[in-house]
Amino acid sequence: MSHVGPIQEMYDHSNYENNFFVLMGFLNGTYYALSKKERRDLVLTQLKKYYGSIVDEYDGYFEVVWRNEPCTYQAYQKHIVPHQNNGHQLYQAAYMDGRLIIAGSETSTQFPGYMEGAVSSALSVTDLIIS
Ligand SMILES: Cc1cc2nc3c(=O)[nH]c(=O)nc-3n(C[C@H](O)[C@H](O)[C@H](O)COP(=O)(O)OP(=O)(O)OC[C@H]3O[C@@H](n4cnc5c(N)ncnc54)[C@H](O)[C@@H]3O)c2cc1C
């Protein structure tokens, strides 16, 4: 976790066998306007503080800028607090005569945004389908 630099959160996503090594996490959204190369260079600079020059031996850098994703981003005027609509009651209903049901961790009233929320949502949606 960091409040300095583009990397806010980063996790070890290496595999169980420990022969495939990945760091994955979230960058501060204010860096969206930079080019991919500029963001990558800042990320590498931040990582070098902890891991040293071996960082330059990385195999690949992959990123998603959510603002550029047409299906998951909507332009907004004011700052939107993350997760504020998690578990909203609109997500709990079925639509189109029961043919459209919204599922996923963020729709859950319990532990939204986490694995437990995904399981909770799956259970609720299963109940909706069965009923
Ligand atoms: C870096 C990172 C670290 C995290 N760490 C933690 C943690 O430590 N603890 C924790 O509890 N949670 C953590 N989370 C959050 C957790 O992973 C998610 O909340 C959870 O996986 C969401 O589950 P989901 O089933 O709602 O959605 P997802 O896991 O996103 O599943 C959605 C699935 O739908 C598939 N899909 C998408 N579009 C289509 C389509 N058109 N047709 C068919 N399939 C489609 C996708 O490929 C995906 O497999 C982390 C998330 C990230 C990104």
C-alpha cells in the first residue's frame, strides 16, 4: 500500500509453484492522462525503490485504464466516492420479466467488492432464479 507514486495497492500474484512471477494491483486514477509509457516508467521507478535494478528485467507490463473502457465507464462531473452504490437495492431486483438478473460482488449487500461478496451475490441470484 502506498500514498506516494502511481501504485496505490499491489499484490503478489505469483503462482503456487513459484515459477511464474507477477505483481498486480491498482494505480492512482489521476495518472490516467499520461501515456502508457509514462505510467509504466513511473511504476518501474516506484518498484525500484523496493526491489532495485532487477525490476528492469521484467517480462511484460499490462494495464487497463478504466476511463477508456466504454462498457464500464460513464463520464461524471463531480468526484464519485468509490463503492458508494455497492449492494444498492436496484441490484437486488430482477428485470425484463425476470429474464435480466444482475450479479457480481459489487451488487452484494454483504462484503461487496470482495470474494465473500461474489459468493453472497451468487447465492442471492440463485434464490431469485429458483423462486
Ligand atoms: C488485484 C485484485 C486484488 C484483490 N484482492 C482481493 C482480496 O485480497 N480479497 C478479496 O476478498 N477480494 C479481492 N479482490 C476482489 C475480488 O477478486 C472480486 O471482488 C471478485 O473476484 C469478484 O467476483 P465476481 O464473480 O463478482 O466477478 P469476477 O471475478 O470479475 O467474474 C466475472 C467473470 O465474468 C467473465 N465475463 C465477463 N464478461 C463476460 C461475458 N460477456 N461473457 C462471459 N463471461 C464474461 C469474466 O471473464 C470473469 O471470469 C481483488 C481484486 C483484484 C483485481
